[in-house]
Amino acid sequence: MASDQENSQDANAPDDTSEKEITRGITIMKSIIRDRDKAVTYNVNWNADNQLIGSNAAKLASYIGTLVRMHIPITATRWSNKELGSAKDKIWTEILRSFNIEDTTIRKKYILQLAGKRHRGRRMGCFCSPKKRRKFQESECHKSRESVKSHVCIQKRLDETKSDATSLPPHVLWKEARVGKDGTVRDDVQHIYDECETLSQSISTAEDQENRSVLSRALNVPEYPGRVRGKGHGCTPTSLYKNPRRRNPSNQEVMETLQALQAQVLQLQKDNERYRCMEKCSSQLKETSEKASINCQNKFPEGISSCQLYLSSPTYRLVGKGKVHNTSGDLLHHRPLPDGHLKVSVDVVLDKDALLPIPDIVSETTLLQDAIGSFVAWPLDLIFIDDEVFAQGSQQLSQKIGSRQKNKRDLPVTSLPKKRAFVPRYQISLETLVDSSDMATAGAIRLLDMEEDIFGYSCTETIGKEDLEHIFRHQELGVGVIHTYIRFLYDNFMRGNDQLSNRFRFVSSSLVNKALICREPDSCREHLVKRFMASSTNNLYLWPYNSGCHWLLLAIDPLKEVVYFLNSIDGEWTNYPDMKQLVDTSIKVFRSQRQARVPRTKSSNITWIKVQCPLQRNGIDCGYFVMRFMREIINMNQIEIPITYFDEYKCAHYTRLQLEQIKEELCQYFIEKRLISI
């Protein structure tokens, strides 16, 4: 009995609630669910800062918390997790069903950010200690009350002042949110407000948004990024100050800036090199002109010679061509020539705006283009004799000297012409034209038409500023420059010469190269076979081949099935198996299509000959060597190339002068074709 009484007393004993925590329970918002089922929606308002205000703002905020508990697992640690995307979409869809909100990106962003805050508060309430949880809840409740009071104050002040919400400073809203129910303001709040008013008079708006706001300065607290103190949730510095957000430059912008800086450095280097070259040329020409006589100058061949005419002002450039008359006692319009000048007849004008160094008084001519076909006086240091004429004059003078020495007559050694330093006149002129034209800008191009007789099809070659810079700086060449030189060879050697045009053909490096051989071998083979089938007699096909980082030349005789391999780095054709397989297969297909009979013992033997051509001594001259190989092969007019190369051009290495001659021919061709004009 005693035991039963004790158990009965224990059962009737009151529960101990000293350690039990009082909770407010879960908010369900059943009223919104019922109204939603009745197709009733709530209107919400937004202020000018895109913040939620009005009587239904608190109801929407609470409903967002309910939806977060329904759709977001409490174990989700990061709100930005992509796996929560579908759950966020469900929250947004549910809100649109119950509230009249525009379905826009800015509204959705605001609502989901508010949902993220509710989720963080939920996690804090579940995983923190009771003491920390109560502190957090009190803080959140205080913030919520301040936010609601702030919005109420905004509406009240708007009604009083009839102004826009954006005109109210943050510290005004901060003060109004801390006014008591009886309308009194605490001393500490008033002190902060007065200090904000004082600071606002001395700090500009730009300084306010760049560093810290007035309210943050008065409170002596840091300004966190992405928020504006005192303006509530959803207001950011970007939306408040109406300034674009600062961002780090993208990789493309960094590369563009780097390229612009490199272009500036390259331009400075180019100007420096041109200045040094002009200074050197001027000193050499000045030294020569000081030693020369007035009417008959020793630096020019005696008599009439073809020449090029330059001007040094405002820039050093080639302006025309003509003939210099270097004869003793010559007069210009019955008057003696000025000191340091020679008589020149003008044949071609390259710069239509060029002025005469000395205006013609008789005909009252000041422009060079008006002096075509007449005689003018030209400064000695701006006249350059064509290299071929000068070489012929030097050869004739040497022959005269040799004959006189045979006759045992004394001849002063000083009568021999001194070897002149090479001056890249056409390169200097073309570079000047480029700098004065639209080609000076990045991305500018010129188009060069390639006739059908050159590659077997009509096409257009693109020449960019970078291609010209490679020539000026003696850098690695691209296919555009190689094809332009092929057009030069065709125009100056083969056009109008049936023997050369029928003997030599070219293969386009744009249609047959390493990249296309690996990607589209059938297309490359078909093009080569079609090119071979176009010939009716023995032809030698010159094919500049680019292996990806190196130029070499193949000279193919498809009828004799011989391939001449000219490589300026002394490599073997076995190093290029894709190229060799393509050529062998194309020749075999060509043999089959022309129904040629070949002995079985030789059916698979295609002769490859490695020509002992000049070798380069660096890693950038391969393109220049290929161009010179093609020029010398066409100039020799032979289909068979000796294994030891042509005796006339046999050497271990090409000199820099021999390569500069190729560049001069290219630059002269650009000028004469008027591809670059001012």
C-alpha cells in the first residue's frame, strides 16, 4: 500500500519547468493558404530603392519564412548551393500565387535574398546554444522592429514633405526608427544624429560612397560591402548612388591593354630604329657629297642613269623616280645648277602631294606631279641610283681599269668607287607610307587579287599590318607575305613570257598545309592531283610548305615523278611523314588518271632528291630563304635542280644583304601596286 501511495504521489506531482524553454511555435500562415484557395491575392508596395513596404510587407516576410521551412532542408549549409535551385523556384512560384509581385529578375532576387536570411535565422535557432540563440533572436527581432518602424517613418515623412524616399538620408531614417512610443528621442541617438548632420556638411557624396557613409563614421563602425547602413534590406550602394559597380577587368580586357602597351613599345622601337638608320644614311651621304664636285659627282655614274627621288621633310620618304643627268657643265633652263644639286628628269610620281625641293621659276611649278617630263634640280643626298645601274657602271669602270693596267698605265687607286653601305630605301619608304595611312591602326588589311594562272584558281590574299611589321622587323613570315612574293615573281618574270609561265607553276600554301593535311587529307590530295592534271608538258610545281613552325620548298615534277626537297635547316623529308605521304599518293593518283604505264619494279618508286641548298643560321630566316629559292629557280629557267644547287648561286649561307634584297623587292612591289596609299 505504501508503495502504491508513493507512486500515486509521484504521478500527481507538478512538472519541473525551471529548465524548460518557452518557444513561440511554428508559424503556419493558414490565412494566406485559405485566401490562395479562394483566388485572393495581396498587394505589396515598393519604394524608390526597391524595398518592400506597406501593410502587407510583414505578412509577406513571415510567409517567406514558412515557405523556407517547407522546401529548404535545415541541413543546407550554403544558400548559394546550386542544388537548392529547384526549391528556390518553388518558393518564388508560391509567392507569386498569393501576392501581386512583378515576375522580374530584380523582384525575384530581393525575395530570395530575404528567404536566405530566414534560412540562416532558422539554422541559428536550431544549432546554437540556448544563450546564443536567445541573443540572436533578440537581435533579429530588434532589426525587424527597426525595419518596420523605418518604413513607417519613410511613409510618414513622405506624406509630410511630399518628396521621394531616396531624398531621405540614411541617418534620418536611423533616427526615426529609434523614436520612442511617446515621441521622445534618447540622448545617445540624438547625439549620433547631430554628429551625422555635422559630417554631412563637410563630406561630399563621392567621398561618402567611396569610403564610409556618414552614419558609419558617426557610429565608428565599419561599412560592410553590398549594404547601406540605415536603409534596410535590399538597398545597395549601386542602387542608392546610381553608379555602376566596380569590377575587376576580364582576361580579354587585360590582354587588350597588354597588346596596346606592346604596340606602343613596338612603335617606340620602330621610331628609334628608323631614326638611327636615317642618321646613319645622312652621315654617309653627307660625307660623300662633301668630297664630290658640284656638276660631275663621283658617287653617281657619269652620264644619264635611272634614279629614285627622296624627300626628307616632313618625313623621310620615296616620292618619285626619274633620271639623273651627271654631265660636266650641265645647265638647268640656261642657268647654273645650285650648289649640292643635280639635274633630274621626273618620270614617275609616288607622292602626289610632294613639293619640289626648289620650285621651278620658269614654269612656276611647285608640285612634283606637275614636273613630270621636265627637268628640276634635286639635292645630292636625296638621289639614289638604282642598284643595277650602279653595278653596271662599276663593272664597266673596273673593266676600263683592268685594260689600262694591262697597258701598264698608272691609275690612282682613289678613282675606284667605294663600296656603299646598303640602305633599305623601299623598306623605309613603305614603312613611312604605312605610318601615314590607315594601315597604322591595328586590324587594318589590304586585299591582293591572285589570278587563276598563279594557283589554278582565283582568290584574294589578305595582307595585314602584322605582315608588314614582320618584314620591317625581319621576323618570321606568314603565308600572306609568301603568296605576295609569288605574285611578284609572276608579274615580273612569268607574265608575258610563255616559256617561263608554261614551265613553272605554284601550289597554294593556303589550301595545302600541315593543318589541312592532318584534318582533310582527301581534300589536299584532290587539289594537288587537279593542279597536276592542268599541265600538258613538263612542269615544275613550286610549293612553299609550312610544317607549323618552319618553311621549306618542294619543287615537284609530276611527269618524271621527281620531288626536289629544299630545306634551309638541313633536315630530311622523313621528318615530315604526312607531307611525304600526301605527295607520293597524289603523284600515284595523277599517274593513274593520265593512264601512264610504269614498270612494276618502279611503280612505287617516286624519286626524292635532297638539294644541298644554302642553310640558315638562325630560327627566323626560313621564309626569306624559300622566297629566294623560288626566285633563283625561275631565274635559272631549269626544271632539273642540281643536287649541289646551281653553281651561280651556290653558297653555304645567304648573307643578310641577299635577304634584304628580297625584302626590298617585296616593299617595292607593295609601293608600285599602290597597295598602301595615304
